[in-house]
Amino acid sequence: MTLRYFCFDALLQQEDWLSPAYVGIDENGRIAYLSDKAPQQGIAMEAVKGYALPGFQNAHSHAFQYAMAGLAETHPSGTDDDFWTWREAMYRTALSVDPDQAEAIAAMLYSEMLRVGYTHVAEFHYLHHDKDGKPYENLAEMGERMVAAAKAAGIGITLVPVFYQKGGFGVDPQPRQRRFISKTTDEYFKLLEASSVIVKKHAHANLGFSVHSLRAVTSEDTIRTFNNGPKDIPFHIHVAEQLKEVSDCMAHTGQRPMQWLLNNLPVNERFHMVHSTHLDDQELKSVSASGGHVVLCPSTEGNLGDGFFRMKEYCRAGGRWSIGTDSHIGLNPMEEFRMIDYRQRLLTHHRNTFPGNAAQYMVNESVMSGRMAMHMRHRENFAMNQPFDALVVSSLSPLFAGSLANVLPSIVYASDPSMYEGTIVNGNWVVRNGTHSRAASIRQQFLSAIRTLGNR
């Protein structure tokens, strides 16, 4: 077996750096050699002046919303603007895009994710039907477009078809939600099965399943969906993002959203609970003990004014978490990490949100929990027979001179994408020197879609 080799200044494992790092890649893009010692036989090797970090997982994405990034930021004097008014702008975008446009938007977004170091994305997908709310002949038409966009960009995807049934607690769906709606669990499971057929055709794709939120599906059907759904794939759900959601859930069920979830479903490591912004003490403790995962989307949560997740307490209770970019108002994982940490510092007036090496903790936790959100089981950053997916940060930056012990904190807290050498997926450079390998064609199709939409 002939391998292709890289030599990096260092490669980040969970415990420490491997330095220098020699990586041999087989014909399938998997690691077949990993050592700080050079292979003995004479071989061709690509020497990279850089530090290899594990590729990041983006555990929560609504790709079509990238088309409206930055377009809901004008707030007329004398008016209130919050999540619920922002949602109206989102509905307008959702009702506008056709399948070709949705694919072009997603491909552009995914190429940008790759540029900043994400190598896999969980697409929380609820834009299912045509503009009139009628199912396509291929029930998974729009999901298939997301899978195709990911293939074009070169990113791994976990397609998460979403069950969306209601317009709120006890409220019928609104006309502008018509593209999202499955009326019954039977309808949703047909959609999920059609999505499964698509995903099985592609090596770069996995499957998850989802209830959008407790406000969007009846309590009975939420329970039925999980209990009758697949037994071995991740389950994603929005929980307690907004204060109004909490009060509405209390009025409708007599329980807070997370409280209801914990009391009615067997929350465990398969659960990925997005936002979870507003948790009380008991909910925080119970979620931490359950093995379930919270998915934090700091840039979107800040943009929407959701509130502050209690990360410092959650971390100390042993809670598991990953990151996502949701509406894609921000994309850089390092910025997401900083927002998570700095919000806690501002609230507590202390700098030690996380014990020990905060940068190492955030990278390790987000990568490991993110992989579980993707239905990936790799337990080490890099290991034999594991796909070689990496963000490579240039070692030539003056900030990285000196001790290797200071490199990761400098990357997490003080770097920007101009310092990135590129992104590798399955052993191949997909982004190099800030440029995606298919940048021209992806950008051209995106611009064509945006011009046709006319929303920018």
C-alpha cells in the first residue's frame, strides 16, 4: 500500500501536541501512519509549516438562512425587535428559495465553513416542501440538495430532517410555515425514510433525526417520534431558547421545556439539545448528569438576544456540549469559543470560566461532543484508520514563536483566519491559503442565486 505523507510542526491530540508529526494517508484518506518519528523507508513527503488541529464539527446549521445574514439588523426608532420579529424576516427568505438556489446557498456556506476549519456540519433541515407547501415528488428533494451542496464543497454532512407540525404550543401552523410542515408522525417518518435513502448513497453523509422544538410538535407526537424513531442515530431538538418559549411551555404543559423533556424522554448521550439558554438549577444539574449534549450557537444567540447559557456552572457539573453556527451571522469556531468564555467572564467578573487550559478544554469538548452530534464515533483527535480531517494553522505567525505550550491558547484567543494555512478533508487540501479549491464556481452559482432572489 502506497501512502502519501505530511510532516507538520505539531499535531494536536487530546492530551498534548505530537511534535514533529508525521502522518501517512492511504488511498481512502485515512490515517495509516502517525508518529513523531519519520518513516524509515525513503518516501515523498509534503512538509507543512503549520500546526494541525482536528477539523471542527458545526453541530447546528440552517443553511438557507445564510442568504439573509446581515439583513435583519436595521431597527427603526420606536420599535421593538427580538427573536420573534427576526423570525418574520426568516420566513420571507424560507418562502423565496427554490431547490437550485438552496443548493447554491448551502454550497457557498459550506465552503466558508471549510475556510475557517469546520470539516463536518449537522444540517438541521426543515425547508422540506415547495413554495406552496406541497411535498416534492421526491420527499427528500431539499435534503438531497443539502447533501449535494456538501459534496460540492467537500465537507461531511449529517442531514437532520426536522419534524415541524405546529405554529406554537396548541396553535395551528401559520401559512408562512407551510414549507416546514409534516402533519403527522407518519408523514414525518416517510420524510425521514426518504432522507435515509439519499444519505446511504453518499460516503460523506450521515443521518440524524429531530423534533424542531416542544412548541412545534405536540407533546404526544414528540414522545412518539423519539420512541418509534431510529434507535442508533443522534436526536436533535431546540430547547428553551427564548423566555417566551419557557413561559408558553409552562402555560401549556405545566412544566418548563427542559423539565418536560427530562420527565418525558430518556435523555442520554444521543440527545443534542440546541441552545438550552434558560435552565434553572435542577435542569442544569439533571442535564449534566444525563449524558445528553447541549449545542451552543453563541454568535446567533447573541444576535437574536436569546440570553446567557450558564456555561461555568454547566462545565463544573460535567456537562457535555458542542458548537454550531445556526443562522450563520458568524462562522469562525475560534470566535464562538471566545464568546462562550467572555460572556461568562462578564457575568461573573472572573476570568477562569474553565479550569486549567481553557483552550484545550474547549477544543477537546467541542470536537468530541460535535462528533457524537454527527454520528461519528472517533474518540481521539487523530488516530489510525480515522479520516484525516484537519485545520492547519501556519506556524510562521509571530504570535506562535516560542514555547509550544502557548500555541493553542494563542490560536483560540488571538488568531484570525489570515493565520490559517488551510483545511484538509480525507487527507486532501480543500482550502489552501484562504482559497477554496472550487471557490470560483461555487461563488458564481451563489451570486446567481442571490441576484435571482433579489433579497440583498
